[in-house]
Amino acid sequence: MKTLRESVDPDAYFALLARAKTRVLFLDYDGTLAPFRVERDRAFPYPEIPPLLDSIHETGTRIIIVSGREVDALLPLLRTKASFEIWGAHAWERRRANGDRERFEPAPPEGAALEEAWAWVRERELQPRCERKIASIALHWRGMASSEAEALAARARESWGGIARASGLELIDMAAGIEIRSGERNKGDAVRTVLTEHVSSSIGDPIACAYVGDDMTDEDAFFAVRGIGLSVLVGEEPRPSAADILLRPPGELFAFLERWRSVCRA
């Protein structure tokens, strides 16, 4: 574990966690709970993760998965016994732990711009490398030769960059890929919504929360928990980030989750 901000004391945070009556753990999926895979429908969690999450859930911690994947793409992968709340497609859809769902839609102009970006995908027969989501399209080049990946990235940035500039959409780099998306919602909205619901339903009840994620789309969530909880970046090396601490996967991630479980059991 590496501290990224001098004002952050992980030991003090875990002391707060021990005293808190309410505990909320937000977790990204790809690159955090699961290693990246070329076959995205085979990107299962590290084997240690499902039993760890189930045992943390049993301590009374509310676990919430916040992913760029759509909910239905994520559900077959989790392999947990418990049913957790999931925010999918960068917080454009929500599935509560009881199965109830909520879905948001982008504004018509943004939808039209995404259709234009998807037409570019179809013309080049790149559908197998893309995820079409509610308010975004992700293009993946993991597994391609470096020269081919660089050429595809350049073409995508040129085409989608023009669409983004004309429509107000965002163009976001991600691990071995790029995503064009609406900026009207992001993972920070999931965090803020959940924490606001907590405050409105239990005034004065102390809460300990943490958000754990690995890529640039998690930065909005890191900002959302600042001053309230702990933000945790998962990665091999530090990078510019709003996160409080860095965990190197998978060992330090397992140790963090095991410590959370132990503190909550005590």
C-alpha cells in the first residue's frame, strides 16, 4: 500500500471503519476485481474475490459494484452468493440488490452523435471490438499487435474526436481502448446518490465508505468520496489521481479487503 496524499492516514480510516454504524464499499470491476481479458465475457474475478466479498457482505457492509459495463453483461461474471447493488454503464443504469432497476437516457442530440460514432464502427466492421452501451461506445484493442492497435487508435481518435467536439460528448482513454460517451452522468453520480440516500434516511448515523477503482473513469468517484471516505487506486504504479492510496494488484487488494472484513467482524 502506498499513500498518495500526505493528509491521509489509512490506519485512522480503519479506526473510523471500526466505529461506524454504516459501512459502504464501492468497487469497480474490470482491472480492479477482475484482471483484464481479451475475451471480455470471460473476465471473471480473481478466485479469491467472490468469497471475500460474500464474507464482507456478511459483516453488514453494503457492497456496491460501479462499472463501465452494462448490468446484464456483469451479472454472469460476479460469481458471488450474495446479490449486490450494481451501477452499470458509468451510472446510466442501476440494479438494486433486490433486483429492482432504474435506467437513464441520454439527451436526443447526444444519442444522435453516438449513432454517428456507431455508424463509423459498422462501416469498418469493428463491432466485435466494441461495446455499445446506453450512453457510450467503447472500442477495445487489447490483444492486437502494437502497430495495428496504434493505427486503430489514431483512426478512432480522429473520427470520434470530431464527433465529440461537435456534439459535446467526451472522448476518454482507457486501458487498451477508447470510449466516446455522454458526460452528463459518471461513476461519481452513483456514489453521490447512494450517500445522499443514506444521509436523508438516517441523519446523524456515522458512515464509513470507500471507493476502489483502477482507471480514469473512476476519478469522478474518487472526487465524490473526498472528505467523506477513502479513495483507493488499484494499479502497478502511481499516476496523477485524486485517490488517497495505491494498491498493487492483486495481493495488496486482497490484503485491503481482508483488513476491511477483519475490522468489521471485530
